[in-house]
Amino acid sequence: MKNWTRLIIFLKFYIFFLLAVFTTYGIVDLIRVQTADYLKNRATYQVIRDMINLLETKYLSRESDDSFTKKLEQFNQLSIYTASLGKWNNLHESLTPEQYKRATQGSIIFTQGNIALKKIFGTDVVIIVNENSPHTNATINNENTFEKNALIIELSAAALLIAIFSYIWLTPIWHDVVKIREKAMLLSAGKFKTRVDNTSSDIFNPIATALNDMVDKIQEAAVMRKSMTNTMAHELRTPIARIRFHLHNYFESNNNVKKESIIDNIYNEISHVESLIETALNYASLEDYNKIISPQKQYISTWFDEKIDLFITDSEKITFIKKYNNDLGWVFMDLNLMTHVLNNLLSNAKKHTNDTIQISVSRTEEILTFSVEDNGKGISLEDYDKIFTPFYRGKGDQKANNTGFGLGLTIVYKIVALHRGKVYVRTSELGGACFVVEVPCHYQQ
């Protein structure tokens, strides 16, 4: 079956290739023939004109009619054209009015039957030239027959050579196509450990590389999905268990004050669940490759003051230090997404700080830079390269039993990347972690 498929594909390609070659050859040959005919006609006209002018000169300078007749016979023997003399009165009636007018003016006239004639000035004699002698026609016919036979041989040889070279050229390409098809079928069956080896043709190497990259991304997405499912199940199970516990205590208690406290705890747990769900939805929305951000113009100092002041109201025991002036100018970015970035970094700092959080902002003509740092224990150096990975939580978070999916910093990273900026972590001068964000001041789609 594979051999038949291979043969059919080869025949289709071969027929298409032959049609393309012969069509091109036909067009080129048509142009060649038309050009040759045009040049031949011009050359013929030139030869006949020179021939008639020469005969006219010899006729006018003849010693006698007999001597000119002998010269004319000698001339015809040497020329491929046959010249003769005729009487004007016998020929002019066969001419059109336009031809008659031109002939009387001394022009050479070409009539039907491939005959050229010219009236000798001052006489009633006409020089008549026929196109070819019978011997010449036979020679030309033989030449045409030879050319046709040669053309058939040339086309047959060309078709054979094209078939041979096409087969040689297509064989490795066919093997590469079969190899890629087999690997693609394995991938479609869910065997994601499959990899496409390098092909013998440079044409298919990019395809093989793209398939391997696609498989890597599919595997990565599968691992991410599994991690997300496990993490969500674990993180949601905890507040749900607490809610169940609080409800049990609520119905067992007869103390109204205690019941109000239990209701507050239930509301807090529900808020925590909502926060987890919102985080998961935000992450899912940022996974969309067609995510479009909506830049807005904002006076940046005012924006930072508003966002930080809102956060300070819920953090009475923490000292906030602002290190920026009130003349940072305007920026153009998605304020909703950047609010999420700032709030996330402030929330992380609040979780890990001892008592101080510092926010620094600066800008150049092109880049806005801001950082959030604390005086907590900081982040281990080995976590620097992993901290923005989805579902990853550093050792400090694990020991402190901090809740969450481990998606907060991943979302920060993706939002900053959407703005064509960068975010990184370093050790703060305060002793804790310092997260630095750099984004263009004027985002453009």
C-alpha cells in the first residue's frame, strides 16, 4: 500500500512538473518562432529590396535587352529568389488603389502569392521577384521535417531525464515525509514521548523541530494542568474543611457572641476561597496567547500614592517607606493589570516582612522602574530562578504554611511580559527580598 501511495504521489508530481516544463518550453518556443519569423521577414524584405534595386540599376545601364536577360539568368542561378521582367500594363490592374499609388511612386509592392514587384522609373517595365524556387522550397521542407523530428527526440529525452532526476530528488523527501507522518500519528495517539529525528532534507528540519517543540509544550501543559489540579484540590479542601468545622461549632453552640465570631470566620474562609478562584481565573486569562491589554494614560506619582495608601489602611503594624518624588510624569500602560502587580508584590512583602516595607519608584524617558522590598528573612538564592514558575513555593513559604496556589508571582511575571518589561528579585538592603519591575513608560500595541 505504501509503494502504491508513493507511486501515485510521484506520478502526480511528475505530471505536474512535465506540464510546467512543457508549458514553459512551449511559451519560449512560441516567442522564439515569432521572433525568428519577424527577423526572417525583415531579412527577406531587405534582400528583395537590395535585389530589385540592383536589377533596376543593371537594367537602366544595360547595353541591350539580350545582355540583361543573360545577366538575369545568371543572377537567378545564384539566388534563392527568381526574378523576371513584366509589363506594367499587364499587372497594374491586379493592384489595389493604394498599391497602384505606391508603385507609381517607385515603392516595392508585395502582393498575394509572396510576389514582390517594382515599376522601373520612366519605363513600363516591372521587375517581378517570386519568393522561392521549387528547389529552395524542398530544402526548407526537408529542414522543417528534420527540426520536427529533432524536437520530438529532444522532448522525449528531456522527459526521461526529468523522470530520473525527479525520482532521485523525491526519494529522500518521500522518506522524510513518511517519517514525519508516522511520528505525527504516534503523537495524535497520545504517545508524547515520541520525538522526530533530524531529516535528510533541510526542507523538513524546521517542521521536525516545530513538532518536537510542540510536544514539549504539550507535555509541559499536561504537567502544569496536573499540578494545578492537585494544588487547587489541596488548597480548596483546607478552607472547606474549616467551614464545615465552623458550621458544626455554630450549631453546637448556644452562645450568641461565639456564633457571631464563628460567622465571621466562615466569611473569612469564603473570602479566601474566592481569592483562590480569582487567582486561578487570572492565571487562565493570562495564558491566552491573544491576550490584549488596554493601556491608559496616568500621572504615575498619584497612581502609586492611591494604591499604596489603600494598602496601608489594612496594615497598621507595618511601616511603609515611599522613595519617589511627586514629579514622575505621565505613563501609558494597563492600569488594572499593573494594579494587580503592585498589590501582589505588596501582599507578598506583608506576609514576609518583620515590620517595614519600602516602595521605590524612578523613571527615565523610556523606562519606569519600581521595587517593593521588606526586612524579612528574604528568599534563598536557589529559589531566585524558580520563584516565577507556576505552582512553585519557596522553602520559606512551605515552612510558614502560607496558603495559595503559588501563582501570584507567575501572574506578575506574565503581566510584566505583556507590557514588554521584566521583573526580577534580588536581596534588599533592608535584609529581605526586593522585587524589581521595569516596564516601558509608553506601551504600544
